[in-house]
Amino acid sequence: MHNHSITKFPFYRQPFGLLTISLFIGILIGFEYKEANILLPLFALTVLASALILSVRNSFNNGKFLLITALIFMLIGMFHVQNKIHVGNEFGIDNIYQKGDVVLVRLTEVGPSDKEWKKMTGEIKRIYKNESSFRVDESILLFIQGINSNHKKGDELLVSSELSPIKNTGNPGEFDAANYWNKKGFNYLSFVGEENYRVLRHYKQNWLENSLSVLQTYLSKSLEDNLRGNELAIAQALILGDKSLLAAETRNSFSNTGAMHVLAVSGLHIGLIMQLLLVVLSQFSSFLSKKYAVFIVVVILWIYAIVTGLSPSVIRAVFMFSVLFISQVSGKQYDAMNVLFFTAFVLLLLNPLTLFDIGFQLSFLAMVGIFLFYKPIEKLIFVKNKVLQKVWQGTAIGFGAQLMTTPISLYYFHQFPNYFVLTNIGLMATSGLILGLGIFIFTISWWQLGAGIVGAALSLIIFISFVFIEWVEKLPGGLAQGFELPFSLVVGMSVLVLLLFLVIRKTSHKIIAYSFGLGMLLMLVYNRNQNLIREEICVFNARQVIVTIRKNQELFCFYQAKKEGVVKVKYVVEAYLKLSPGKVRYFSMEKKNWHIQSKTIEIQTRKMDNNFVVSLNKKEYFIYLNDYSKPTELVNSSHLTLIGMPWIEGKVDHSLNDGAFIQKI
């Protein structure tokens, strides 16, 4: 009998490492091949389970056991995600819905917003057509018109507006909304006008839900009564996870300096609140035992998670801290990394689509980085001074988290904040103060004078923090943009970092790994350089005309939009700039024609029969807005390109309904 111990892989000390990673892989494969029949992996699962039983019977602790275990949990992941997205469901919406049908929607989330169109999510429960109705189960994204609409989670609506598949506009640099929502289980959206729906049934909250709703209202009002303007918006985001009041400029400042995680309630906030609660409860140690204090902290953390929206990153943090607390109180040994993987394992069993949530990915990878790299980085520099030592420890934590999150951040956001360490050091103290003062306001909001004083102090700290962020943002070279990573490179970079820190010990192997790392970095730099030197004309897929011409890292943007539409124009262009950064100049074509000429470029714009013509170095680009008749004066041009706006039907060289028009110049 052979008993080959697996000493290099600490399976029995960290079993959930293997199980969770196997589940990860299975979910990815299952989603990628979601059209496959789920009975096949179920059959394979049965076969492998039988093989596992035989393996355990013959030789328990060996490579076969680990391999079969990994394969079984991969198949569980495949089966679970395919079952979640209703593959093969005969009542699927694709087989039933037609334009003009009425659908019954039960709201699952109502976003806080004072905009004309409120974003909500729901589940389609029935489709009504003529005299028949069909039961379905399909998630849907809704934008419902009406600032004063008072909808709540659980309400049932009859909706008559058209359902459309969620798809991207096809503009360069845009956020991949279709992929984002599809991996959350949403494939359809609908813009619902005030006349296109009616409330069929208002949901009556139970005692617990009503209590939580009252608590949310109380917490929000406590901040609204004592703060104003930008300080209120930042406090709502940082303390309660409500980013609805944040201006676009504020979001950009936090994002560009690497401080966006401060605004997203996550493990950082849970950890700070946990420390604050433990300090407060320690003052009552004479009659409050450690066990009860821990129980109170865990309950408060879960209430906070519910109040702030139960995002996957918050659930991960609270669940993990709860397990750690229970382990400490029970006196049992635990492995922090195993607890992290166990947390992810449980969350994915509850909902496999959690894996595709960006917040969960960043939160999970940040914790992996901290657990793996914090101590090695912290030991690099010995600091005697206690204050500086704390600063260095906080910096080491930031470096550890950044090592694991950088590849995926570049993949999603195409930019890197070069001064993220400086930002995190600056916000290290103020984040705790802001959370602490915010919680203090909640406890004394009944005392108007005291709450006002604390509110003034909180406003001052938030103001100073934001001034600091704006200062960092304006530092030269603060933001590196233009990154465009294939997903394979993201995986390769992450795996290489893990191998260098955990597995590779031999110098010869390290040289090979560093060579691969250098090759990946060169590929990254090359791709970015290609984006930086790109010269092209781009006509964007939008509701208004937006044309950009990029030459010598300078961007000329010509647009047709009234004053209120300029914000949308800049939003589209700024997304493009993340991929191809450069100095941008805006030119409104609303009431004026333009003629720009230099040694390397000549641009002319003019209006023709309610359409637009852009001339670039003697090439003509005719953009149809209304009339689809070929322009007479350009009919003989050999350098004419016909471009149709998304709503134009007719024969054109390029329809923006298929995505942006891009051509090298």
C-alpha cells in the first residue's frame, strides 16, 4: 500500500483553498459553456464521486484523492452556475416574450436616486399575451420614470414597455455593461415611462424589514441634518454605502488617486467599525464578558451589512470576521487564509454569480495579498519609532493588497494611480475618524447642539481629506492610463506573483519566473504605448453626434449637444481617454462650423441638410441624423464614408447601431 503524503500542499490545514479554487474554475467553465446540457456534468459528477469512494478506500492521503476532489468541486461549480442561470428552462423568456406583451415584475432592489429615471432590479414572474399567461423566472434591469415614485423592494408592477437585451454601445473604453450585468444574471432591461406601468400590489414589510427600513431612514437623516453639500455626499458614501449624492467630479478624484475603495463599504470599513466597537465595549469589561462582547459586535456588524446594502465585499468581510471571532471565543485554532477561502466557498454556494462581482473580486484578492505578502513586505524595513512603524505597517498592507489587485484593476479600469501609497497614508487616520464621528452622530442625533458640533468636526475632516485627494490628483504623473489587458495576461500576472512568493525557491527557477514576468511587463508596456501613439477618427454610438480626431496625442472633439447634454459628451470622451490618453479640446457644432489647420492635420466641419460632414485631410465623413439621401455635392467624392446614427435605417458604410466607427488616419 502506497501512502504518498502531500507535504507541499497543506490540504488538511487549508482544505478550503483547494475546494474554493476548484469551485472558482468550475463556475468559470460552466458560465463560459452555459449552453451545454447540465445533465452531462451531473453524470460526470456521479462517476467521479464513485471514483473518490474507491480512492479513499485504497489510499486516503495521496495525489489521486486531491485530484478527484478538485474535479468533483469543479463539476459542482459548473452544475451550480448553469442551474442558477436557468439553462434549459422551458419557461425561459426567449421562448415566450414578444413585443407588446405585458410582464409582471417583482422588484428586488430600488436604488436611491433623485434623477428622472430610477434604476431598479426585479424578477419577471409572468408574461401576459392576449388571453394567456406564462410563468417565467427572469431577472431584469429597470429604469422607471418618475422622481416622486415611492417604490419599495417587493412591490409588484405590471409593465407594458418593451424589453431589450442588455448590450454595449461598442464605444472604445466604455465599461463592459453587458458582461457585468449578464454575469449577475441579468440579460434584459426596460425603460419604463410613467404611462407604461401600474402598481399591482404594494409589498407589506414584516416587522424586521420595517425596523431595518426605519433604521436606514434614521441613519441617513442623522447625516442630512448635520452635514451639507459635498461633505454630506462623501459621508453618505463612506459610512452608509450610498453613493447617489456623489458628483461625477468627486468620484473621478477618488478613482484617479486610488482611494475609491474608501467610498465603497468593504473590509476596511468593517475592520475599523469592529475595532471601534471592541474599544467601546472593553470599557464595560467588569460586567460584560468577552464572549458576550464578541456576540454584540458580530450582531452589529451584520445589521450594518444589511443597512449598507449587503454587497458581496461587505458580506465577505462580515462573514469572515464572524468566523474569526467565533474561532477565537471557542478557543479553537484557525488559519486566516483558510477562513478567507471558506467564506468565499460559502458565498459561492449561496450564489455562484457572486464570483463575477467586481467588488467581491477586488475585496477577495486584496485579502489574499495582505495575508500572503504583508509580513514579507513589512520585514523589508525595520522602523524603531512607534508612529512611523504604524505608518509603515499600513503602507505594507497597502502594498500587499495592491500586488494582487493591480492586474484585475488594470483589466477593468485601464488606469493605475501612481501615488496610491501616498493617498492611503493620508487617508489612514481620517477614514477611522470619519467613521467614528459618523457613528457618534448616530448615537447623539437626538441632541441637536451636540450633533451639530460633531457634524461640524466631521465636515471639517471630510473637507481636509478631499482637499488632500485633490492635491494628490494634481501632482504630475499621478495617473497612468492607456492599459488594455487581455484576461489571459491578468491570470498570468497573478499566478506569477503567487509562484514567486509561495512556491519558487531555487535560483534557477526564479530566473525563469522573472524572465516570464519581464516578458509580461514588456507586453503590457508595448500595448500601452500602442494606445498612446494611436492616431484615428472615431464617431461614437450615442444619442448625439460625437466625433473625436486623435493626432500627436491631442484629441479634437466635435459634438452636437445642448448645454444639458455636454455632461454626457464628456462622459463618453473620458472613457475613451482611459484607453488613449491625451490633451482634449472640445468644439460645439451646434451653431458653428469649424476649420482647424496645422502642418500635419486639416479638419473642417459643416452642416448639410440637417446632417453633418467632417472633412479630415481631404477625406469626407458624412453623418446621417435624419435624411437618408446621398448628398449631391459629395456624390463624386472618392473619399466619402457614409455613417448612420443608431436610428437611421438604410444602406450606409457603417451604422453606429453596430458600435462606434473607428478608422486610422
